[in-house]
Amino acid sequence: MESRKKKLPIGIENFEKLLTEDFYYVDKTYLIKELLVHWSEVTLFTRPRRFGKSLNMSMLKHFFELGSNKEIFEKLAIAKETALCEKFMGKFPVILISLKGMNAGTYEKALEMAVQTIRGEARRFQYLLDSEHLTFYDKKAFSALLQEEMTEGVLCSSLKVLSELLEKHHGRKVILLIDEYDVPLAKAFERGYYDQMVLFIRNMFEYALKTNDCLKFSVLTGCMRISKESIFTGLNNLKVLSIVEVQFDKAFGFTDREVRKMLQYYGLSDHYGKVKEWYDGYQFGNAAVYCPWDVINYCDALLADADAQPKNYWSNTSSNEAVRRFIRESDKAAVRREIEALVAGEVITKEIYQELTYKDMYDSIDHLWSVLFTTGYLTQRGKPEGDRFPLAIPNIEIRKIFTAQIMEFFKENVPKNGEAVRAFCEALKNGNAECVEKRLGEYLKRTISIRDTFVKKQMKENFYHGILLGILGFEDTWSVSSNKESGDRYSDILVETDDGETGIILELKYAENEMLDTACRAALEQIERKRYAEALLEEGVAHVLKYGFAFYRKRCRVMLAPG
């Protein structure tokens, strides 16, 4: 009888819980050794969302913290480093705070959330109130960190005060871990109180990291590498390990070997190709990595349903605002061509600015490239030359985010071209294939197209299908059906005009070989062979127009069946 498999750790960010409650763990404990060998007073790891930052921070906490459960590390890679474990494991007071929850509509609400975060961590150390090593005033300062109400000054100095009191009580330096340090800044930028939040974070970090002699070391994580001048002013002991650094390049995300091992463990090796195609493709330093959140979620879906198809998991955790803004730059012809090249799987070389403020992020297309790279929508392909990086879309999942935003942008712009759309629809209704082709061709020239080096033929047809649905949707009195059952298969698009007298069938083909006329004729032949007109005729539509549409990149051909 097969032994029960470990549970998949979906959303589990507590390291001890993951190890003690029988969850599958991809061992990243070598990060501990690397951190101690490549010592820095303050280390900042920047990685995209959902690449295991919070779990790694929890791992660090449970390794270094006084009184921690050492048994959970016994079968992990770090246990082989016996001298290092003897010297560092369970030897330090550890403060761990996450700023992930500081998602507020106003600055005042954000500070209330910060108070709750600090109070929550301070409550773990209530034994300080009984400490023989602390004075009355020390304990009074600690009590202030437990209160519902805190002044902004107390809040700014709270991490420094807590570390001072812990060192005084234990006689040992303190390790400070700050997870998702940039989330409050992102939210403040979105909600309009950015300048206030920058000042608060800068003050807190100056107290905690710059003028704090009680620290053994500190580790921060985040998504963006915020300009040093903005947040880390005067912090000379900061080491930034971004996605371009070779050090620690395999510490976040899953390597190919780790993914193969996980799939084999769960009996899912047959799905390796799809997992790789959808969720691999990121390059951190010299390492090729998968997004762990996606791999774990898709494995979970496959265990429940062997026929489950890959889907976007990562995009649900982010607003995709950077992609949305990027696509809206496509009214510029040069940017449009670059977007098309990326979606086609090509590589674009761009200068990357690794240090930005949130105010800088969207103020130019040049900065947008940097934001897309930093946040995981683009990745590097090969070695950079100085600050110029070869960039590409990592995988199918991210590519689908781009194409969805392209289509959304297109549909938003349809009403702005009302006269042209009306002329297209009128020509379609009147059986004027030449005019339909001309109007559609003009549209395609202004639209980001899906080229043919990256995707299957069916996916390209779906793209043009979406464009036609977007245009036809402008005629709100028409009945438009997409892939409706008709005859003995499915037609691409069926239309009934508002008077119910005219029906229109549109069958689409993508001409891989550029033979547009041949593809058009094949579309018309399919309409006849599959009897797509039957549904319209059965409903009493007197006049049925049958169109074949063929596409190749930005070119189209439209033919009307003789009637």
C-alpha cells in the first residue's frame, strides 16, 4: 500500500508549521549558510511576488531564534554544517515584522496598521516586563509598544527600542527581519499619501538600521529596489541582492531539478512539459527558476483532476498595473512594435534602472521597462552589457497577462473610433467584403498583433476572434454569438442584425504560410460543409451572409460566399 503523500503547502508561510505538519518542502536552508558566509550588516533581497520571500524569512527566524525547535532542521541541508549550526542556531533574539498588511486608504489608517504590526510582535516578548535586567524606565518604554495608541515618534523608534531591550535582557545582539518592506510605499503611491509614507519609513529605518548598535544583522525583502536616496539615506552598510545578482540566485523560486523532483514525488512527471512551458522561464542571476506559487497550485489542481489545464495563478496576486500602463503606451508605433516582438517570444534589449522611487516608476516608458523587469513581467535572457539587459516575457502565463491587457485596451478604444466601426458594420451587413477588408486592415495597423513565432495557430485565431467580437460589440442592437453550436460543429461568430432579417456568419483562419486567399476559401468551404447557416435559417432569418476571414500578422483578407 502506497504511503500517504505530504500535503502541498499552498499559502503556508510559517516555516515551523510547514515542517511539523507534514507539508512538502523544497529545501532552501542553504540560504542560511550563504547569508553567514557573505556577511552584511543589512541585506535586502528583492524578488517578484510569490517567489518564497516570506517563507524564507520565517525560516531565518526559526533557525536563529532563542528557544527555537532545532529538530525541524535535522533532515535539511543546513544540518550538515555542524560547526555553523553549533555557533548560530537558536542563539539570538529575533524580531520579525511583515509590512505586507499595511494596505490602507489613508496615511492615518496605515499608521494604525503599523501600530498593530509592532504590538503583535512586541507581545511575543512580554517576559521583558519581568526582566531583572531592565529598569523601570526600560519596562515603561516596552509597555508603550503594547498600547493601542502610539505617537508617530514612538512608532518610528519602536524597532530600535525593542532591539535595545532584547539585547539588554539576553546579553546578545538582535537579528531584525523586515518582510515586504515596500508594500506600504506601493499602497501609499496608489492612494495618494506617498510623501508622508516615505518620510515615515525612512525615519523608522534610520532608527532601526542606521543608528542601532544592538543588531547582529538585518535582512529585508521586497519587490522593488527603492532608491537609496528615498528610503535608505546614509545607510552605508546596505547590501542589495536583486534579481540580477549571482549570489543567492537559487534561493528564491524553484530550479528545474527541484520541480522535476516534486512532480516525480506526486506521480505527475507526465505534466513536466506543461509546467515548464507555463511557469518556468525566469532568470535570477545565472539561475533559471520557476515561480513556486504556480507550480504548487498547478500540482494541487492535477492531484484533484488529472485533466486540469494550466492557468494563471500568479496574476491573481497582483493588479497588473505595470502591464496595463505599458500597453497604453502602444499608441506610439515604436512601442507597439516592441510589444509585438515580446509577445512573439522575441528578445528586446533595454537599459534598466534598478533604483527608482514609486514616483519615477510610471513617468516614462524607459522606467516602465525597469518596473516590468523588477516585478517579474519580463526577465533577462542571457548576460547584460552594463545596464542594458536582453529582456523577454518569461512564459505562457505571463504572456497571457499581456494579451489579456492588449485585448482589454483594444475594446476600450473601440468606442473612440465610432465612425470607422460603424462603417465596418454597415459594410458587413451590406455584403461589401472589399470595404470590410479595408476597414479591418486599417484597424489591424493600429492594433498590437500576435505574431507567429511563439504561439499555436489556434491561439492566434482566438486573438483575431477577440478583435472582431470587440468591433461587433459596438452595435449593441445586434445579436452576436461566439462559437455557438450550429449545424454539426461550431462556427466562429454568428450575427443577427436588429431587424432579424439578416444573419451573418464569420469563419476565421490564420494563414501560417501567408496564403490568405487559400485560407479564406477554406473558411467558406467549412461554413458550407459544416452547415453553419442552419441555425439562422431555422430561426426564420431570410438573408444569410457567409464570410471567410484570413489573417497573417497585420494583414487580412475577407471573402463573401456567392449568394
